[in-house]
Amino acid sequence: AEADLKEAKAAQERIKLGVTKEEYIPACEIQSELARLLGNLKKSLLTMGHNIASDLAGLSPEVVTIAKNEVDKRINDALLELSEGRLYRGRKKAKK
């Protein structure tokens, strides 16, 4: 027990020393940067359907619309599931 306590105190001291040497980045900076990056990712994903529709412009309008709507739906499904803490697997739901 005493050895565990000494080891824990040594680990605390290493962390304190790391903080004073600025080896760690403050959590608020990490949160801010992560929020910015995830916001940019979401924005990029949400434009994907439009970009694909533009790439398919030579096909019939009906096909382009179907493709765009399917891409938009799957991206929105994935973002929704991720926002709820679930893993998106991309499987179609059974039709009732």
C-alpha cells in the first residue's frame, strides 16, 4: 500500500512538472479546436450530396435527384447516430 502511495505521488509530481513546463495543452483549447474541426467536418459532409449531384449533371435529372437524396439521407443518418453516441453502420433499415 505504501509503495502504491509513493508511486501515485510520483505520478502526480510528474504531471505537475509537465504542466509547469507547458507540456500539456489546456482542456479548453482542446475542446475549442475539436469543436471547430468537427464543425468543419459536418459542413463538408453536408455539402457532399450537392457535390455529387453536380458531378452527375450529365445524367437524367431524376437519377441525379435520387443520388443526391440518398447521399444526403445517409450522411444525415450518420450524423444523427454519431450525435447520439451510437456507431453508424450504414445499413438500410428494413421497410415496413
